[in-house]
Amino acid sequence: MGSHTITNKKREVRHVKFLLIWSWAPKNAREANERFKQWKPVGDVKFLFPIHTIIGANKGFTIIDAENAEVMVRNTAPWTDICTFEFHPIIDAREAMALV
């Protein structure tokens, strides 16, 4: 559900859920599609929500479980010439309520 802890021999890693939103200019749509077909995620990431496209807005979004923001930057950096990204750490509302 929310962030979770993974323990390995090297260190303990607490994962974070991120809402990832990206957009592109219509002129870059074909290039973005071609790159996406060949893209392989970098680092320890897991897609928790299928990638969706916002129709007519040249935007997409997904929810990703990642080790940290650095992993998110490594995954989006190769695309910044054709897409704009924003990612936000998120928490399940039930988990947030349990904290207060």
C-alpha cells in the first residue's frame, strides 16, 4: 500500500510512492512513443498504477514505488529534451490518517 521497508545485506531501504506526471508538445508525440517502446526502467522502481494518457492534453501519469527521488531523476532525465516531468511523493489517505 504505502511506503515500505526492504532489508538487504547492504542496507535498509525505505521506498516512497510518487505520482509521476509528464507532458509533451504534439510535435514530440511520435518520438516519445518510439522511445517508450524501447525504454527500460533504471533502478529499483515498480509501477503501482498503469500508465495512463490524458486524452487531448498531451499528458500522462502513473504511480511509481521507488527507492528515492534520485531514482526518479535517473528515469526521467533521458526524456527531458522532449517531455516535461513533475513527480510528487504521495501517501495513501488511510496511511496518512493512521499517522494523526
